[in-house]
Amino acid sequence: MTNFRQITTVILIIVFLALMPAAVLAEPGGVTTNLRLWLKADAGTSTTTDGVGVSQWDDQSGQGNHVTQATGTAQPLYENDADNSINFNPVLDFVSNDFLNLGNFSDIKGGSDYSLYSVGVRGDGIINRYIIGGSTGVTNESIHFGYRHNTTLTLAQYHNDVDVTVLGFSEDPFIIFGEFDGTAEKLLIREIRNSSQVQNDKDNTDGLSGNAVDYIGRARNTYYFGRLAEIIAFNKAVSAAEEQQIQSYLALKYGITLDQTPATDYLASDGTTEMWDKDAAGASAYNNDIAGIGRDDDSALGQVKSKSVNSDAIVAILAESEGTNDTPAWTDIADLEFLTIGNNNGATTYQTTEIPSAPGGVSSVSRLTREWQVQETGDVGNVQISVLGTDVGSPDQLYLLTDADGDFSSGATSTAMTDNAGTWEITRNFAGGEYFTFAQSDLQLWMKADAGVYSDAGVTSAGDGDAVQQWDDQSGNAQNATQGTSANAPTYRDNATNNINFNPVLNFNGSDDFLNTNLNSIKGGNYTLYGVGLRVSGTDVNRYFIGANSTTVNQSLHFGYRDNVSAKLGQYSNDVNLTVASPDANPFILFGELDDSGHTLTEFRNSGSVTGANTNTTPLSGTATEYIGRKTFSTDLYFKGDIAEIIAYSTDLTATQEQQVNSYLALKYGITLDQATATDYLASDGTTEMWDASDAGTYNNDIAGIGRDDDSELGQVKSKSVNSDAIVTIEADGEGTNTLPSWSDIADLEFMTWGNNGGAATWTYTGAPAHSGCRIVSRIWSVQETGDVGTVRIEFDVADADFDLPDPKAGTSYFFVYDSDNDGTLTDESVVRMFDDGSRGGDETASDNVWTVNNINLSDGQEFTIVNMIRRRILVVE
């Protein structure tokens, strides 16, 4: 008997539970109290086959208010495709006379307060588009929630209406909200669309009543025309906090930007977690086209892929390995983790300002004016950023430009994106607060020994004498050069002897040192190459500092030196060869270019230049492997000497751009540009003259300089012409070193350069200070200054093998003189004692024949030289 009663009880409990409404595990925006209807196209549809009619759409509120349509010709179609979905979420498409039966939705009747939401897209051409409607024409007994016509949104209880004027029909999805609040005695209607919001309300004390039949997609004999994604109903007036949570849920899910006037947070279901924080740094300027991905279990929200539905939005984001919006996998994203983006509403056209640094400022970079900010709650892991090529000008190559502070002119990283059938894609793990935009660039490779040189795989910076395992590309394209075998690695050099104008180098031994690199990006079109280095003479006839491994015509790049007296730019059997001087102690700049006229090759060395050309315009092709310091066809041959910098562009530069890059390299490495035709040194802005050739006159020998050019990442604090007869070194006081400038005084685009008149290493009374016993050296230096670099230390190597000054006639000291009053003569000047004692006056090493004077503030146009005094006089400045 007991067993029978127990079994009966269990059966009754099972039946009772089966008859109960299903338990609600999630709620829209986490708002569960009084939820009475929750229809969403990503759950509970009788079909999930694209283009098939929906006979039943199940209520997710747990109240069992399912909607149905038995007649096939009246069923809305399930749509989940690129043309019809809303932010990659499915919809039901209502056309003609489609509708679903809701029955008597008594939960919001009998005078009850209620709140209604819907998300959808209107179709055009139909006057009445009510989303929820009733069957009667009795006042306050037939709800009409939706669009009365193209420019009017309404919440009506039949003859008891509140309307708001909205923008005309568009394909932009909407969120609409309607409410009867008996306590406040009002009806309210609101539309959110196109990042803006309009609403209206009216005084009202009457709720819905009666027993009218209710529908989805129909009101009496008029029908909704368009797509619907979600419908929500509460039999209460939701609070302001609840409104924000529900609207945030819908906004994130459907990519509909909430009105940000005033700025508005997107709140998750817990009411505190911010999916979009309006108060985050920069958010007020980057709050357009807000979209996001993330997970909110209490809202059943799993947005894996997202793109703002605004018509001018161009960026889609996709969480890597997290499934789809329909079936999220949640391999990495935890509950209440989100990543959202917004932009500054900039144009989707390109600009050439606020771009990353490049040699001479010449990167041929242009980037979108529009910028995006990332906000992240938790860590959503890797995401894919994608953009249609047609939305960004159909570039040949697109780059993702990322930055920590929104200023892309410094500290930005450029990474090449992949073209996937017309959509540019890249995967990245963003940090909250990062900024990004998109760029086009012709700068493909930028290797310089003063940055990104490592003794391991990109972690430990190399020190003097270390083998170099990795040399990082500074172009932003991550074409890093590597060598996994220590015995084959070049050596990093940064010491008093092994450098080029106080800048470090990589030394290649000529027998087996090389680095692996990749220059596929310059193939198939015009290109430009630069190299700076120092050759070592010997029996090794081939010294290419860029080489390849192919023996196929036009598929193997060779750039460097064929032998001691020949430079070469070759593509294997398509070469331009150039007769040059034998290797010496003077570094070179080698320039190679393919343009529409053919190949050009120029070497700058010893204040001169030589150029050769051919007329073959065939570009590089193929997929040959490239190396730095090696070529491998026929036999392995290696570069012998130092390499300081290598630059590659996937275009031929203009004459002005060439001048900018040449000037950057010349100033940095102390290599005097050929002045047979007077040539300015131009800074990165293309107008600032670091060296004005027209002002220099005959003072155009052994040109060198110090200064700062941020857009070139140039910080030359100490400099000396690399010409063999140059004896002057100048160093800015208190500005750090070339590899680590401190910039305590020198501002961007401030320079001081100097050149001399080519005078001999002899003493002369001509032009000397007008005091008995003073003679000056026949070589005079002239200064040019842009801005004010402050005080400097000046050193003279008086025993230089190629410019050996005669010893002083009396005493043991040399003296310094400069045109301190800038009147064009030294005859009225006092002299300043110099030192070679290892202590006073800033001199570093005693008796090394390098004489030093410190704390000198030279200015534009001033001349200076070294003085020999036969007799000491009171004119000396100690």
C-alpha cells in the first residue's frame, strides 16, 4: 500500500511539473521579474533552415506564450544569411499577409502596467507595420505596437495612442520600446536607430482590457512588412536601471548603437559590469558605431561575431575558436567577459599625417582618418578583425595599425593583413584601451642596428660582441631577420672603434655569417632599396648584403657588391653593374631602384657619387628565399664587413622622397652627400633643411650634424664626418647617446650641421684674431642651425693621419675660436683654451691628440676653427 501511494505521489508530481511553465534560466538583460513574453529568432523556432516558413515560435520567458501559424502561406520565413540577418543573428521575415497567432495576451491586460520591446528591420511601401496587434476596434481593447506609417511610431490601445515622429524608412535595424506606467499615468513610445533616439509620452490612466485576439505581425487586417529578431514583454513598467540593462543586451547583440547624447554605459545582466564604459579614457570621442562580442549567461547572450549595423560601419570582429552566435563554443570566453569597439567617426579616406616613423619620414604610408578604440572586460582572447577591401579603397595591401594612446605617429605597430577573397583579415589579442586603424604602406623592410637587435629570439637585446640571433624589422611588417645557428650569426658591434658615426653595426665575417629574411612584398612591381655599411677589402669577390637562392631570371635579388670595384643590383641575369672605388675606411650608402624606366644603382661615398642604369623594367617575381649577408646560387658567397641599415620599399620613390631618405642616412652616418650639384639635406617633413646647400657656399666639405627627427626615429647626439680627413666631432651636452637620446633640450626638427671650406692643415695669420701671436688653421668650419640645440662639446683630432695639424709654435696648447658675435669675422674674437689632459674641459683621454672644448653654444651662420698662439695673452678664455 505504501509503495502504491509513493508511486502515485511521484506520478502526480511528474504530471504537475510537466504542466508547469518551463523554468526560466536566463532573461533579457537579466531582468526576470514579470517577464511574460520573450521571442527571439535564435531560439525556439520550428525550423532553422534558411528560407523555410516558421509554424511555431516558442516563448523563452517560461510562460508558455508560444505563437503559431498553421497556414503555410501565412508563415514568416526563417532567415539566417548575410543579406537578412541582423548582426549575424537570425530573423523571421514577414511579407505579404504573414503573421503569428499570440491568442489573448491577457498577461498585459486588465489595467496592468506593461513594457514592450522589439528589434527588427522595416520593409518599405506598406502603411501599417504593427509588430504586436489586436483584433478589435474597441478603445483600449486592441494593442497596436509598431509603425503607423513610414515616419510615425506608435503605441496604441485603439483610439488611445502615443505617437512619435521618426526618420523615414531605411534598412537600419531598430530597437523600439513601449510602456504603460499606471503609477506615472502615462504611455511612452521610443525608437533607437542610427545611433540616435526619439521618444514621446502622453498622460494616460487606462490600461488594456478586453479579450481581443492578439498577433505578431498583424493588427486587425493590416500586416507587418519586414524582419523581426526579438520581441519582449513584461506586465510591469520596468525601472530605469532595468531599461538600461535590457537595451544594452539588445544593443550589443544586434549591433545597434545606443544614443550617446548623453553618453550611456552598456550594462550587463548583473547591473554593474560595463560592456561599454562611457567614462573610459577616450570613450567620449570614440563612441560611434559601437559593437561588441562577449558572453552573458543570465541574458543567454553569446555574441561571438559582431559588426555595427550602422550603414557606415566597416569593421567586423570575431572571437577566435568560439563557435558561432547560434552555437557558441566558449573555449576561452567566460561569463561576463566582453570586448567592444567604437570609433571617432573619422572619414574612411586616407591621410598622410599622424603616421608611424620611417626613414626620412618616407614610408609612403597613408592611413584611414577613422580610428577605433577597444574596451575589454576580462580577456576574450584572440579576435579576428576584418574589413571589406571595397570599404577601405581596395588597397593592394592593407595593414592593421595599433597604438596604446591613439597617437599613431609614435609607438604604433603595423601588421600586414591577409586578403581573403576581398576581405582583409587579421587575428590579434587586443588589450583594453588600445586603438587601431588601417593603413597602406610601401615601406616593407627597415633594419637598423640601433634598434631591435637581439642575442636570442627577440627577448634579450644584444651587447657589444654578441652573436645576433634576431634583427627585428622596424617597418611594422614583422619581416624579422633570424639566424638559429650561433656559428652563422653576425656580431653586434657598438664600441669606440666598431661603429659608423657612433652608431652600432652588425659585423659579417665574409665566410659564413648571414640572416634569413623575406622580401616577397617587393616582388611584382617597382621597388627601392637602400643599404648603409662598410666593406672590408680582400679576395672575396662577391659581397652582396641582400642575396637570394634562385638561378631563375628575375627571381633572385642581388644587391651589393659583385667584387672590389663593382656594385650590383641584379635579379639574376637582369643586372645593372656600377664601377666603384675599391673598399676603404669610408662607409657607403648604396641606393637601388626599379621604376618605369628601368633599374638605377647609385653609391654615395667619400663625398661623391657614381650612378649606373639599365632599361629593363621587368620586376622581381617568384618565391626565392632572401638573405642578409649571403647569396647561395652556384656557391655560397658572403658579405664581409659592417651593415648598419637596410631599407626596402615596394615602390619607386619620388625625387623629393629620395632626397629625404638620403638626407636621413647621410646625417645619421656622417656620409657627405655629393655636392657637385648643391644638395640640401631635407628632414622628414620634406621642407625643414638640416643642411641648406645654398647658404653653405664653399663650406660644403665633410658635412656632419646632430639633431632630432621623430618621424625618422633619428636621434643623432654625437657626430663626425666619416671622411678620412675629417677631424671635428661635436656632441650635444646632456642629451644622452645616439642609441638612447634623452632629449633634455633638443626638440623635434632641431638640428645643427657643419661643413668646412676644404682648407689645408696649415697655419695662417689671415682671418685670425687680431692679436699678436694668433694663427688659425686654414680649414674653417661653418655652422647651420635649425632651432636651438643648446650647448655642445667640440673635439679636434689634431693628429689625424689624413689631416695632421702642425704642433703649436709656443706652449703646449691648442685654442678654439668661434664667431661669438656672429658678425662674419674671427678677427675680433677671444680664444678659448682646449684640453687634452683627460680631466679639464670635458676631455676624456689624456695625450690622445684629441683636443676638447666644452659648453659652446654655436648658432646659425657662425664659423669656428682651431688657433695656435705663439705668445700667451690676456685674450685667452680659460
